Amino acid sequence: MTALSLAPVLDTAAAVPLRQALLDLIASGDPITLDGSQVSQAGQACLQVLASAQAMAASIPTDFELNSPSEPLASMIALAGLDSLVAAA
């Protein structure tokens, strides 16, 4: 299992490096666990990257989980209607 802690600020500038990091993790074929506990700001671009990575991981298939989303991250996920990103408790 490969773990990745998400950056505190997931804004538009963070989308490209996040996308590349997730592509590299998916290419490894290992199950992926993301820690969202430190995220203080999340924007639509990074949410789209996360949703796309989740879909790509499912197509392989490999496990893809977002654990411990911070309140700001959880709020943005809910607002965007991407509740499937959050791992079930």
C-alpha cells in the first residue's frame, strides 16, 4: 500500500503536481491511501484531479482511498458532490 499525505493547500497551482504524483502512484499498481487531514484549502481543480485518479485506479483495478479529510476538504468534496472520494468509515 502506498500512502500520500495531501498538501495543506490544494489550489489550482497544486493540481499539476498532484496529478503527476497520483499518476505515478497508480502506475505502480499498489493500493493507494491518501491522507487529507492536513488540507486547509481545496479548490475545484484538485478535486477534479482526485476524482479522475479515483476513476483511473478503479479501471486498473487498484484500491484508492481518501482517509481523514479535514473539515475544509470534506466540505468542498460535499459541495462538489464527490462524496465517493471519501473512504467509508
